[in-house]
Amino acid sequence: MTVQAPPDAASFRAVLDSVFAAPAYRWAEEPAPYRVLRRLWQQLGEWLEGLRIGNPLVFRILIGVLLVVSMLVLLHAVWVVLTTVRGSVATAGPVPSREPRDATVYRRMADQAAAEGRIVEALQLAFRALALTLEGQGALRYHPSMTPAECARQARLTRPDGERLGTLVRSLYAHAFGGVPCDADGYRRWRDATDPPWHATAR
């Protein structure tokens, strides 16, 4: 019969160290926030597992809703990134001229566009010249973001001139958006109809 020799002190200490290194024997206290989060995470996992077993249909609906919400958040993040990138590119582009543009400048730009065959652009530039003309006479409080229809509604003109402006706006929309053709002669007639005088109503 062979008698096993007792382990030496070094071997015994190594065994004890490996046992007491387990998480159950760690004496250092876990920080309170981590402990709370870990407990909440465990409770959430237990609740989801109980829901999956007890009510599979509700569990599947919940998972579907979470997936949809995640997709919406992802799409919103992508949209924000793209918007930011486009804004950066626009900012990095050439600095626009700060030269003030009055009705005369826009009318000249409109004539140049018409001479180059860009009739629709010419009509739009000529209308901006008209809007600035009306603003100069106190008949309109103009902002570049305003549409021609808004200008026609807000212009303070006498009845004949108001009807004249409305006709010009309808003609502009017909050419710009309605597909009605317009040649250089048609542009000149339209632009001539925008010439003064325009009569503002009393405030």
C-alpha cells in the first residue's frame, strides 16, 4: 500500500489562491451605480424571459416594436449625418458675393438669362426685380423666401394694378411649372408688363 505524501506548503497555498480568486470570494465592494445597473439588467432579462415563456405573442410584438424603433433611430442618425455633411460642403463652397442687388441688377440678370435661352430663369429673375420695385415704392414688404403668389397676395396695390400683378404671376407659373412654352419675344412682352408705374394703396 502506497502512502500519498502530504502536499507541501507552496502547493497548498496555490490551491487556496485559486479558490479565493473566484468572484464569490472577492471582498472588494462593487460601486453602487454598477450594482444598481447590474441588478436592473438582470431583472430586465428575467422579465423578458418570463414574458417569452408566459406570453409568446406579446413578446414577439414587443421585439418587433423595438426593432422598428431602432430602425427609426438609425435612419434619423443617418439623416442628421447627411444634413451635417451637406451643410459643411455648402459652407466650404465659394463665398457668395455681398454686392447688394437691386431691381436694376436683377432686371439686367434676367435679360442676360433670356439672351442665353434660359427663359424660365429669366422670368423668375425679372419677377424678383418687380418685387424689389414694389418694395421700393412701399407696396410690398418683400423677402427672398416669398413665392410670387405670396407677393401678389401681400402687395398693397390699387385694384387694377393688383389684377395686373395677379395676371403676371399666373403667367409666370404657367411657364415655369405648367409647361407652357415661352420664347424670347414672350419674355420681353412679360417683362415689359412689369415696368412701372405701379400704384400703392394708402396704408
